[in-house]
Amino acid sequence: MSFTLFINFSHGGKPAARTSAEDDAKLTSLLKPIKGLTRAHVYTPSKAHDPFLDDGAPPRLVLQLFFEKLPDLEASVSRTGPLQALATDFPSLADAPMTYEAMVARIFPTPEPKIRAEPWCSYLVAYEGPAEDPNLWLEHYIAHHPPIMRTMPGIRELEIYTAIDWIGFLPAKKVRHLQRNKTTFDSNDALSAGLQSPARSEMRKDYESFPKFTGGVTHFPMSTRSVRP
């Protein structure tokens, strides 16, 4: 089990806007030397077909950073931490509202975990919550949903993220979701195929049996590249 930090830049009312090539390169330079970072993913908008929903324009950019130690994660978003630069040094993100959140990463095995392309495609899902009984909700989700999700054809990675208490001081909104999850595929076409498989219908049936919760749920296909220290 490890800790993960999500930093989300919304489209800011400009769904077609993208980060510049210069800012993409600067992101890599910013992330690589962060103390305690084991890996990071940079997510940018992609497309895939989900037969059950369409949540509209995706975020302009999502960063996901992984740490083995929570103090290292907290240091990266401290008052003097390196990620303060995200608020000032990236012109193509200046008009994109930023939120951030730390969570515990729960990693589940998949039949064929090797990713065969880069960039690949990830499906980022977020449940805002709250649930009527968060303990009961998470028990049901973790027991019932991953066994179905891992049967999606072409799935490479399956991760579920749950809330923790943590410290951070980026000049952005600090959020707390009930839960997030991510499934990974080699391409957007592979993701679309997985979403149109019988497994997706079974996931929808399980969704209808979830314990009571409120708040929005978002699903976004995102092109993914990896940054390693």
C-alpha cells in the first residue's frame, strides 16, 4: 500500500485548451527530483466510448504522484514545497482552477498487467460522496466491484483510492472524495472495448446495489505518460 497525491486542473470553461509543450517539459523537470517520489503519472484529455454515460469535458491536466511515506507527500505540498511552483510557473495552466487531494492507494492484480504502449489510456473515476455510512460503502465497493472490473478485456492496472487525514498548503482547494479509482488500458480504443464488454454491464448492475451515497460521480478517459525519478 502506498500514498498518492492527485492534483487536478479543470478545463476552466475552455474544454479545448491544453497544456503547452513547454509546460509539459517543465512538469517533468519539476516532478523528477521530488524527495520520496516513486513514480508519477501525467494525465491529459483523451476519448473513449462508455455506453452508460458521458460526463462531458475532462480536466485539462491531472497529476498523480506516488509516495511510500506520507511525510514525503506532505513535504511536496508544504508551504515551501516544490509543488508550489504549479500555481505560478505554468502559463498554460494559469486559468485552470486547481484542486488537490492525498489518498491511500489500494492496488489490485489484473490478468495481464504489462502495459504495451506509452502514452496509454486511463479511466479516472471519482465519487464525491458523502455516503450514509462510509465504512459500509467502502466495504461493499472493495469486496464487489474489483472482481468484476478485473474481467474487463485488455485491463492492465486496477487501483482504488480512499481518503486519509493529511497536511498540505498549496494555494488551491484541498478536497476530500469518498473514493477514486483508476483502470488502465493500452489505448483509448482498448478502453472503449473494455467499456463495451459484458463486464461493464455487470459493473453497472453492481452500482445499482451500492449502499446509499450522495454527490457526483465523474468518469474521464485520460492519455497517460509516466515520470520516474
